[in-house]
Amino acid sequence: MIDRRSLLLGAGGALAVGTFTASSAVSAAEPVADLPTRSPLVEQRADPFITPPTDGMYYLTGSVPEYDRIVVRGASTLDGLSAARERTIWRRPASGRMGGYIWAPELHRIDGKWYVYFAAGDKDEPFRIRTYVLESSAADPRESGWVLRGQIVTHLDTFTLDATTFAHRGKRYFLWAQNDPAVGSGTNLYIAEMASPLALKTAPVRIATPTLAWEVQGFRVNEGPAVLIRNGRVFVTFSASATDARYCMGLLTADENANLLDARSWTKSPQPVFSTCVPTSQYGPGHNSFTTVGDQDVLVYHARDYRDINGDPLFDPNRHTRVQRLGWNDDGTPSFGVPVGRGGPVVRLSTTDGLFVRHYEYRLRVDGNVRELADSQFRFVPGFLGSGTVSLQSVNFPDRYVRVDGEVRIDPFEDSDAFGRAASFRRVPGLADGGAISLNVGANSYLIHDRGRLVTGEPGNDRDARRRATFRLK
């Protein structure tokens, strides 16, 4: 019998540090190890912002649990940020203006200088939050020499936070969250063109107000905007509701040729695009940013590993920085999937003609344009039959594994030899492409796709069958 306790401890250890690969006897190519395998990437760093690669470096900043300073760390890879030395570039004063809570810094390189936009309260009124900016002429933002340039003045002297900036069509824009008493409680999203990195040029325009059920849980909140310009559109993600397990992300979309300062240019998706996932034990994902690795877009966000919080969620320190690959639908819209939780590398298996292995009603099949990204995401874990074997774990149902038992399904783990045999494979170089993989079921039988279904079969020397038994790792 399989010893479930030993199995799960062994697999869990491998997953936790992200070091598992197939047996050394397996020579099939791995996908390019661009993205970190560790989750979380950095503990107790909320509201994370990771720059695009700049002069060969990534820089990370975010809110610290003490809300008293601004920190920056840098590394040549995303994974390197996990252990990178962190430097404090600014501390709040002991009294007066900006002596209260310091929230959600963002780090931007503009015209050869670095800028940090951050929210700060006052010593005697810590929730009198306004937006301020720091400036540095240094090449490395971790160096000293930061200068406080003051407050970014908007149209109202009210609660203001979570500012970001982006350039588009020769103009630079400022995008932020702010309360307007005339609209009601909570925060709305505003945009304006900038005259310089330190000041607005145009009157602010409100482009989003929390009105939908998922935006008003606990508090009426639209905050934490992040911008991604792709596929002829300007996408703005934002976070909504209270900062506990109800926290989630929404999406605004505008045509890239539209007037971004016209509220009518923006369309809000009716449902959240990223939210709590109980199966993966990820709660309250949100306040995201974006970066890139090569040609891959990467989603950066924070989430907790548990639902229940003692006291005010704002003072629970365990919102951890996480990263995962962002997917894209055939229509050019982003596909976020689910917060994937702890574990090793996440992969998708693609056929040689561009379809993806996915589960639907727990059955395995191949499809194109899989809009539910997480249905096509898996992790290779140590095989239940020991050395030389692998098993495939579902990402959005991590208690389920690919199993061959009459049909190919994802089924919950069973502590039995029969399950171990049915859910273990030998991963070998692709039968039709040595840079891809094939999954041997036993003897001469392999996983193979056939008219949309994933089945088992013996390809033999049949060229088409060998092609259909070959999968690329994405």
C-alpha cells in the first residue's frame, strides 16, 4: 500500500521549495525556467510592485507590516528577489505630516530618474491619507539620495491612495483611488494627464465607482489600479471590497485609440477576474502590478494563506507577494486563472497543433482558447510509484491528479496501490519532437489525444499517432 503520510510529506517538501524535476533518466526538455517556483515570493510584503526589467534588474517595493517606511530590493531575476537584501530608502517623520501610515509605494523610472509614489497619513491623523512623491537621480533606486518632492495635488483634499503612472501615445497619465463625499463612502478610480512626474496637467476624470455586489463587500472600494497595454487595448486591473478574503480584482478596458480621459471610453467587466480560491488556500488576492520575463506577462499580487483573521485585516501582516504567469485569450483579453498557491512550477501541456490539455467536468480533453486558464494548468510532482515516475497535479483542484482508469480524469488522491499505478507516468522525450515530452502509461502505451479527447494508445511507428502523443510544455 502507498503510505499517504510519507507520500504527501515527500511531495510537499519538494513543492515547497520548488526543486522537483523529473528523474535524471528523463531527458525531455524542461520549459524555460523563467518564473519563480517558490510561492510566496516574498513574505509580508503587501501591495507589491515589481518594475519591468530595467538595465538587467527587477526592483520590488511594497507595504511593510509596520507601515512606517519605504523599502526596495533588487535582483537580476524575479526569483532572486526572494533572498535579495532589502534597503530602506525613506522613513516617515516622527511627527506631523506623513508621520502616520505609509502605504502602497510604487517605483517608476521616468526620463532618467526614479520616482516613488506612495500614500501617507499624518502622525495625529494616521488615516488622513494623501499621495506623495519621492525623486532620485541615482541609477540604482536602492541608493541613498532620495528627495521628497511633496504631495500630488488632485481636485479634492480627501482620502487618496494607490497612485500609478503610465505612458501612452506620447502622454503620461496618473491613475489613482480617491474618496469623493459627493459620490459616497469608499474610493473611486480617477485618471488625469500629467504635466510632469510631480504634477497633474488636466482635471481628474472618474472612470470607476464601486457599485457591483463584489465591489462593496465590507467597504465600497475601487483601489490599487495597475495598467497593461496589449492587443490594441488599455487594461486596468483594480482591487475591490474589504482587505480580507472578500478582496478581489476587477478589470477596466479601453480601446488604445480612445480618449482615456473620457469616462465613456472605459468598460468594467461584470465579474471579478481574480478572487479567493479555497481549493488552493489563497485568500483575498489583489493590489497587483505587472512585470515581464522575456515575452511573458507576469501578474504580481498579494494574498493570504488563510481565511480567518484575528482583528482588523489591515493589521494582519501575512499578505505575501506572489507572482504567476498571466495568460491571454484568443480575443486578446487577459486570462488570470486562479491564485495558484504553494508549489512548484506550473505548466500547460500543448499539442503540436496548438491545443491545450485541460479538464472539463474532471475529464481530460484538448481544446483551443481555454478561457478558464486554471483548467489547463498542472504541476509535475514526484510519481506515486517512486523513482523514475511523475504524477500530474491539477492546479485549481490540488487534491486531484491525472488518473487513467478506463478514461483519463483528474481524481482525488486515494491511498491505494491501484491509484498509484493509475496516476503515475514515465515522462520521456516527445515521440515526435525530442524537445517536447510524451507520457508513458505502461508498456508501449501513451497519453494521446484523439478528436478532442485525451485517451491512451499505442502509437507504434505511426507518424500521426506519435505526433498526437507529443506535448509541449508552456
